[in-house]
Amino acid sequence: MKKPALFLDRDGVINVEKNYLYRIEDFEFIEGVFELCHKYQDKGYLIIIVTNQSGIARGYYSEDDFSDLTRWMVDVFAREGINITDVYHCPHHPDISGPCSCRKPEPGMLLKAAEEHHIDMKNSLLVGDSERDILAAHRAGVRESYLFSKEAIKSEANKIIKDLKELL
């Protein structure tokens, strides 16, 4: 039986955007992210993180650095009573490693999650902070998407939100 998922971008949705973040001491959770995850987890949604990480291709940090930070972040969510089902990342950059199917706006990470976790994409939703997140969701068959931005005035998303608490 398929389940819906709450897809979340990492940088700019889960944590405050800091260029090429890979150190735990620089990680700062965005207000409302735990409450948002609780709401959807309580409704039976899987929580899936999908994140572009071109800093790996650029050589700013390693896969191990990314994995260490991810383990720590998932542990913090667990301490808050939230089960992160999986984390998908794209370590590529088209100018460095060439084109790929996983870098958003391509839907590769979402489609892989759908296959591996039997996700009902039509009843899932995505929260992202860029238009490429929204495009990836649409291309993967996710009907409901939210652009988390204080500046945006136009988007392909269902709605632009300025605070994660708008989704509670």
C-alpha cells in the first residue's frame, strides 16, 4: 500500500540557508520545522528530505562531511519525536560533473524515493525554497507544493508561504 510523503528541501527549509553548509556548529533549524513534521507524521506521511549538495562536486566538503551532518540532523529530529524516513542528495553540479537526473529541478531524487518507499506521489506534498524545488515536485507527479520565501511574488507552487507555521 502506498503512503503519502512530506518532501522537504534542506537548506532554506529545514535549516537557515548558509552557503555550502556542512558543519554541525553552523546548522540552525528554522522555526516551525519540527511542528510541521509532527503534523504530517501524525497524519501518516513519510518525511523525506531531498537536497542539492553541489558543494561536494565543488570540493568544498566531502560525502563523509555531508553524511556526518545528516546523521546528526536526523538524530535531532528523532529526539524531537520525528522519524525522517530517508534523505536523498545530489552531489553533482552540471558545470563540474556534468548533467544528471537527480539535481533539482530534475525529479530523480523524488522518483527514487517514490520507488524505494512506495510513495503515493499524487497525495504527497513538497516544501522548497526555490523554484527548482517546485519544478522537481511537479515533474515527479507531486500535486501540492509550497514555496517558502519571504521575497517571492510569483511561483508555480500552489502557494507561497513566508512562515512554515502557515502549513500547520
